[in-house]
Amino acid sequence: MSKSKLKDTIIYNRTTHPERTNATFERIEEVFFNVLGDNIKKEMKALQTQLGISSPRALLTEKQAERIVSFVDNQGFDPNVIDALIDQLHASEISTAEAIDIHKQYKIPVSHLEQDIVPVKGHGCWIMDTKGNWYLDMDSNYSATNLGMSNEEIAQGLYNQAKTLISMKEDRVQIARTRFLKEISSMMPEGLHYFYWQNSGGEAVDKAIKIAKAYTKSKDVISFKQGFHGRTHGAVAVTWEEDYKKPFSLDNEDWVHFANFNDIKSVKRLVKKTGAKIIILELVQGEEAGNRAADPAFVNDLWQFAKENNIVIIDDEVQAGFGRTALKKGDWFACMSYDVVPDIMTIGKSFGGGYPVTAVVTTKQISDAMKPGYDGSTFGGNPMAMTAALIANRQMKEKDITGNVVARAQELREGLENLKNKYPIIEEITGRGLMIAFSVGSKENVEKLVEQLHKQGVKTSLSTGKYIRFLPPTIISKGEVTEFLKRLDASLQHV
Ligand SMILES: Cc1ncc(COP(=O)(O)O)c(C=O)c1O
């Protein structure tokens, strides 16, 4: 056994792992139970007494760590057992129960606390939890970690950047952003080459609305029913679901009007009534609509109508962008697969390979409506974010993400169609590319299926109503799609 390796997972090394703390006895005990089962219960009790531990969540001392190492040494464990102990302790020095308790104690409950698994590390499309169980990730952290839950190159780039220049305000010239700008242009829709960087999708939507208002010198915005645009004040105001807005008195904004999705007549009616000059939409409605793609005819009509009436279209690609909804190789954004170019686009999620970076992208003409002093951001487009974005975007091109999405989406679709024939509970399959969903009749059935999939080692995405949604990392392989379909089949047998 490598004694120093085990000790390093118990007593943190300030030089190599400044992000850690010392381990607790509660975590040591949990890891032993995870790896060896209850057989070791008596020995652990004796060890705790021997170490004089009365608070299992207190940080262990150097001396206690040495005694734990000797204890492991004396047990004569198989080397695989010791490796598993080290692996799990390395992933977390804090117990699952403590992590959950601390979250419950300190979190403002703006959302449900997900505690079914506590993820500690990821590799490609797989996530490991504190118990050492691996799950197939069909969510990508709300579609953000499309290159996988960890990334060596981004880690190295961020390390280098943090060592040299960790932050720089949005308004100052810097080298990391220059590097990024020299590489990104080829991915953007034609003419959209002016950027305003932000840190979250909601912020990007907020700023896109401000830019559109400044350009059109108007305040009314048409949004769509079942659309979702984020949780900031402006973004949630243009989001459909009332529950997200009512508590904040944002459900009755006089500048926001909701049209029916895929219904050009309803858009025309609202424009006539309000004189609105701004439209915001998702080309593939996600969270609130169960991954519903716009009809190509509707998109054509909408663009034509907007052109004729000098209406600015904001295409929210925060979730659908960076290849997720590609229909052919090179469709980096959903608008490309519809063969249209929006006036303003919001991008995020995949942008930094999981590192937070988002942006508003627009044309020169529209960007000229913004004047110095109209807006500002301390962290927008900071060197760390730009470094992550540069590396992530380079990798997306090198890994041919759009090509992969096209191939995997076809396999996934075919597999789901087969399962639909086998299980009548599957009603409708929706989505585009690797933004896919199906309905199972009721919210209760979705909950049952999510639970069964969890048992089968699959993490689903946030589901809405009767739709269960899947947003796998866009790097997912053919084998992993097959594995997913196999586990889904096994899960459906119990619903
Ligand atoms: C289409 C769309 N826009 C905006 C957002 C908000 O992004 P964020 O959660 O990064 O603020 C989301 C998040 O899911 C989204 O799907």
C-alpha cells in the first residue's frame, strides 16, 4: 500500500491540494462501508474509540491520520480494496450526510435540493457519486458540460491563466480574450461578430433585451408560451410560467406579451395590438415545453414578417446552441439548421465546456446602438472565462461535435421509436438533435421512470409535466447511446 497516498487523502496538502480540508472520521467510516460493506462495522467502532473521536465531523489530526493508515496496513486488505478506499477518499474528504446537512442548513430554498446523488467526479459521459457509484449522464448539468464533467485541457489552461492573470474587467483590453476572438468567428452565424460577455444565460438574455430596446427605441417584447429564458428580473419576465414570476410581481409586465409557439397569426395579432419591435424565442423550446422544435414553416414566416416590419429577433440559443440541435455537420446553432440568421443571439451553457461564460452576439448595426456607459460588467469575459471558452470551442471543432450529434441523435431516435412500439406508455417523442424527450402520460409516470432510471444508473435531465427530457453530453458515443437504450428498456419494464 502507498501509505503516503492514503495519508494525503486524509490530511490535505496545502501545496498540491489547497482546495481541500482534512477528512472527517464520518467520511472515513462511510468509505469503508461503501467498499467493504457492514462486515467492517465492529472494527470501525473500535477504531473510533481508539482514536478518541467524539465528534465524527471534526477534522482529523495528523496523529489520527497516521493511526488510520496503520489500521489499514494491519488489516491485510486486497490492493484493489485499498485503491478503492483511496479513490473515494480522494474524491471527497467530507461525508455524504454532512454535505447534505450543510446544504440544508445554509441554502436559500429557491430550488429543490437534489440529494439523490452527490457527484464528486466525472469522466466523459459518466459521473461518480460519494458512494463510488457511476451514472450515465443524460443531463450534462442542464446542457452545460457537453465535453464531459471534467476536462484535462481546460484544467491546465485555467491553472495557467489563474497563475498569471486571474481576472480583468469587461472594458479593458486583454490577451486571453484576443486569443478567443481570433478563433471563434468561424462558428458564428454570418454577420454576428459583436460580443458582450456575461456570466450566466439569464444575464445574457437581460442584456440582449436591453440592447434590442436601445436599438429599436421601444419597450414592448413578444415572447412565447412555454418558453424559458432564465431567472434574472428581465429574463424571467419574458419566461412563460407564472409560478416563476408571481412571487416577484413580474407576471403582469406591461411590456411583455406572449404569443402561441408555431402560430404566426398569433404573433401578427400581438404585433398589431402592441406595436412591438422585439421578439424573443427559443428555436427549440426546452425546459417548459418538453424539447419542442419550431416548425420550419413558422420560422420562415416569422423571419419574413420581422424583416417586413423592422422587428428585431432575439434567438435564445443558451441551451440549443453549440451543436446540441444540429441536423447537419456544421450547424453550430439551431438557427443554422433552420437556415436563418437572428439579429441578436444569446449563447451560454456549453460555451466554456462547463466553466461559466455566456454572451450576447449581434451585428455591427445593432451593437452601435449601445454607447459607453450604457452597461458594464466586472466579470464578463474575464481571462479565465475566455480561456475556458477558447479551449472548449477548439475542442468542439476538433471532436466534430455537430457530426457526432447528427449520428447519435439518429441512433437515439430509432431506439426510442423501437421502445415506443414495445411500451404503449411512451406517447410522443419530441426534440431535435441531442435535445430529446418523450411523454409518458403524467407527471407521476415521469417520476416513476426517473426513479427506475436512477436505479439503472442513468441521470435524466430536468423534466416538465408529462415529458421526460434527455440532454446528454454532445460527446456521447455510439456505445453509450446503446447502453442508455438498454437501461431505459429495463426501466420501462417497471413503470
Ligand atoms: C433557453 C435558455 N435561456 C436562458 C437560460 C438561463 O441560463 P442560466 O441558468 O445560465 O442563467 C436557460 C437555462 O436553462 C435556457 O434554457
